[in-house]
Amino acid sequence: MSTPVANITPLKVINLGLPKSGTTTLGEALGCAGLRVADWRVRPGQTNNPAILRAFVGKLMYDGYFENGDPLSLMPEFDAFSEIDIVRNGLCLWPQTDWGLISAIRENHPGARFILTHRDSAMLSDSMLRWSNLGKRRLPENAVPGLPQGFGGSDAQRIRWITGHYKFVRRVFQDASDFLEYDVADADAPEKIGEFLGLKLPWWGKANANPNQKAAAI
């Protein structure tokens, strides 16, 4: 008699952190652990599907969400999504702020795991300011959820927005077993992530660091 094969749901990991909060570092670590990671956009060599090549992860999530209700349906080759927002090329999409989209991932992918990369709000605001034109132009010139057009040009405004995002995510995932928040400055972060996901992270460091090192960049 043959032994029944267990029905194992593929692991899906979605980071709900903001840009410059350690999203690329998380992506690199998950990739080194064997997961197939989409970070911000789909790059050459990551897919055989020309329809999604070079497409932005956040755009593909919304395409799937509104086409068939599953935000991950257009990216089945990926296990993890480390940075999902996009604010450039005429797009301003922030799936990590959209409870309808997040809950749709939960419904379509039982066992999905959600992570919030946390970084001190003042340090994160400073890094956003020094990263290309993100803090100087792209944030204040676009209507970002929680940061309407015309706001976000000052540290005080960005800090209030960042802090508000943390509060939002904590509230909607309150007491949830499929959610982990970790601080990028926490030396135990790799162990906490590994335990949460049920895998070992063989690498942990600092990826995509801001070249202007006024403050610690991630």
C-alpha cells in the first residue's frame, strides 16, 4: 500500500515594509535560503514569461487582484516578494497599505507569511531623503496612501507617515500567527525570520545601502 503524499502549500512570503527599510537585505537573505524572490521588479533571468519581464511587482499584484482576485496569480514562479511598492514611471502603487489586496493574498494562499521590516522612523525618513529623488520629489509629488500629494517633503511629514504605516500594519495583523515584525537593527533578526518561516538563513548583511552614509543605510 502506498503512503499518501501530504498536500503541502507552497510558501509565500510578502514584505509589507516601506522602501529603504531593509527590503533588499531581506530579499537577498531569502534568496540565499533558496526562495525565489521578486524584489521591486521582475528582472532578466527570473522568468520565462515575457509578459511580466521587467514589470514592477506592485503593478503585477494589482493586475492579478483586479483581473481574477489573486494578487500573486501573475507571478507563480516566485516564493517571496521583498519590495512591492512602486513610485516612478507614472505609477504610484503601494500594495502594503491596501487591506483588500492583502486579505486577498491570505484567502488565495493559505499559509502565506507576512513580514514588516521595521526601521527607526527618523533614520528611515533620512535614508528616503538621500535615496535618489525619493524623498525630494517622488513622495511629495505623488498621492501616496497616507501621504497625499504635496506632503512628504519634510522629515516631520515623512516620519508621521512612516509611523502611521507601522500602526496600520500592526493593527490589521494584531495577534495574527502569519505575521512577523522585526527591527533591522536587531542582531537576532535572522534567527527570528528563520524560525517564523521554518528555514535557515545562511546569509545576513546589508544590501542596497545608500551611498550617502550620513546615517546607517539599508
